[in-house]
Amino acid sequence: MDASKQIKVVVVGAGWSGLGATNYLAKQGYDVTLLEAAPYPGGLVAGWKTPGGRSVEGGIHGFWYPYRNIFRLVQELGINPFTPFTRSSQYSPAGLEVESPIFQNEPRLPTPLGTFLYTRFKRLPLIDRLSALPLLYAIVDFDNSNEAWQRYDKVTARELFKQFGVSARLYRESFEPMLLVGLFAPGEQCSAAATLGMLYYFILAHQPDFDVVWCRGTVGEKIFQPLRGQIEKAGGKVLTNKKVIDIILSDRGEAKGVVCGKEIFEADAVIFAVSVSGMKKIVDNSSTLTNHSEFRNLTNLGGIDVLATRLWFDRQVNVPLPSNACFGFEPTTGWTFFDLNVLHDEYKDEPGSVIEADFYHANQLLPQKDEQIIAKVHGDLATCVPGFKQAKVIDSSIIRVRQGVTHFAPGSYQYLLRGKTSIPNVYMSGDWIITNHGSWSQEKAYVTGLEAANLVIERFGLGNKAHIIPVEPDEPHIQAARTINRTVRNLVESFLPDFWLP
């Protein structure tokens, strides 16, 4: 028998990170069991069917150009779940504000010139756009190192933009909308470090990075079902409706079991792959994890409420572009809407329009009744695309996800966990885990799952580590600027310690 088969690994949480870790370890011959509290794998990105048989999910998730590891996984699975790259637009109550091209189709310019020149602003004056130039220093200074995170994390995004002279209009009409749909909170509630990391990864590092494809159906059906099949073919087990409440430690202080109600799953290693809110619930129930300060400190972290709506209309309404972001409709809430007749195979021949509208930092909307939410979404859509004024809603789905996504609040970095924990054989993964990879969102979750799998392989010395594709290197002029900046910063700090603040 393969020696790795005798090693039991329990993975908790069946999102991108948990499925990624389980898949890789199963292929390396480990005895892996994946436990998911919900009735289906997938976490927030999973999909399911309404009683009428229509597909819905807890919000639409894009797959950006730099998602190199996820794209490789999809190729390995031999599936074709994605649309072509799409253009996008941005609306306010005043109408269309911005249209973005497919950046990889435009002549390549040094970053960030392509993003600046090819994005088509309809109303924002050039003088306001130029006010962002001083911010380039912060982009160069924030190199994703631990030191950079510590410098910028206690500063709010709003303070950052103000300190670097960004105009009020540019902040209001460009940067804050990006935060509301990228970090899911207004600028005064976002860490400047997370803001710089997110903006650089998705928009500024390389011209094509903002290009995005979409799943041609729910991620659960199109990607996670084939991935689950591969896991089970390799000998891994995926068990749903298994709510983890604790772990059991040996006399040596190592995990030896995972507790699900009255069941105990033996484990030589444990990987937690759940959201911040999910991990906090586990810690609350755990008599073991509460003995460790790093897990107790998770109570300092929070999540953000998401509202995912899907509306079916009685007629086809022409939506200029399939993916759209919106700002200015609520003071602290951002939202997006998508034309599913274009994006999803299931709705290509639907006689009426099918629109997904997702709201982030939606805490004030969640208490409303479904009818009130439907009326609001319908009205907001009609403001953006007047054709919806005459259309009637004939079916709908309203999904409230409390504390659904990570809140990268100012000062939160000190409480985020790393892949290794103080319990020697307990590892962490997820989009909120500290990693030097540089990715964000779904790609980061998947990458940290692979990193956790590698830590297991490193511990037991059995199997080959996963090759993780790094993010594309900085462009030469950014590399040079960062080298000069680090040299100057180190020189100044050698005789003026803690003097230079962002």
C-alpha cells in the first residue's frame, strides 16, 4: 500500500480552497475527507435550483485575466465553462459613466498607461483623472510584503486617496465604486493596504488584468461538479451536511480528530478552508481552538452582507454590455448587474430578459421584504437601462448572505491567519489567509488551498508538491521604481526609524 494512503487528512469547507487542497492531496494518494456544512459543495460560489428548476447562486463571480492557476485547473479537468472575455460598463443615477474595452486587444502600453488611456469615461473630466498620478508612489511603495501591509493597513482607503491628492470627484465616481464592488465596503471602512493590493492585482499591474470571463452557468454545476468527480475518482471523499464544531488534540498538542456533532473523523492533519464568519462559528463552539490566542483574535474580524437577486422579465430588454457596475444609488452600497441571456447557456433562448443584480455592503437592504427588494432592483435597473421601465417581473430569486464576504477593515491584517498555525498539523486556507502570492478573491482561495496541501506534503514527506503559478512579474519600470524606493526607504530608516509614514 502507498504510504500516503495511510495518512488521513480532513479538510473543512468545500469552496475553492477546500476543493483545491482535497483534489491535489487525493491525487497524491492521501486519504482525504472533505467536510462541508451545507447540502452542497461550493461555499458562496456554489449554485442550486429553485423549486421551479431554475438555476440561482449566491452572486455572480468573475474570472479575471490573472487567474492563472484556476484556468490551469479548468484545462486539467477538460471542461469549457467560461464565456469569451467581455466588455463592461459603469452606471450612476445620471446614466452611463464608463465603458471598458477588452484591454488585451488594445496595443500594449506600460502600466498604468493602458488602463488610463483606453478606459472610456463619459463624464469624468481629464483634470480629475490626472489627480490620481501622485497615487503611483503608493502603488510602487506597496510591494505586498509584510512590512508594506503593516505600514498601510491601519490607514483607511479614504485617507490614502486624500493624502495623495485624489480629487473629490475622482474618488466619488471612480475609486469608491471600485472599492464597493472589489472590497465590498466604502473607502472609510477599507484598509489602504487591501485597497492597494486589490487595485494592483485586478487593474494596474498589467494592461490585460481587468479583462474578465464569466461562468456559462453556476460555478457549482460547471466547475465544482466535475472537480468533485475527479476528487472521488482519485479516492477522496466529499461529505456534505457535516458541520464541524471542534478538533481533538493528542497529548503532544497535535490534531488527531475533527468533531462533527456526534461523529469524529480521525486526522493526521487538518486544513480549515472556510470563510472568516465560518471560522468564527467553529471557534465559538470549540473548547480546543479557544485556548489559542490566534483563533480567539478572529473575533476582531468581520464579514460583509451580500444580497444576490435574479429577476425574470416578461420581455427581452436590450442591455448594451453583459456586465455592469453601479454607484451612487445608495451611500454605502455598490451593486452589479449581469445579462444572463448573454452569459449563461441556460438562458440564451429565454423569451424574456434574465438579470442578476448583486448588492455589496447591503446590510440596510437585507431586512426588507422580498417584494420591496424586487421593486428597488427593478427601479434601479430601469434607471440604468430605460427599457426595463415597461418590462414586468414574472419570477425572482432573493438570496441574503449575511457576513458573506471578508471585510478587509483598517487594522485587520494583524488578526488574519497564515497557512501554518500554532497547532503543528493544522493549516489554514481561504481568500483571507496571508500569502505572498499576490492574488485575490477566488484565485487566492484556490492558491492557498494548494499552499496548504503543500504544507501537508512537506510535513509527511510523501508526494510531490503542487506547482503554483506565480503572478506575472512586475513590469521592468515598476521593478526599477520599487528597487529604488526600497533603497531610499532603508537608507532613511537607518537614521530616522519609524519616521516615514504613508
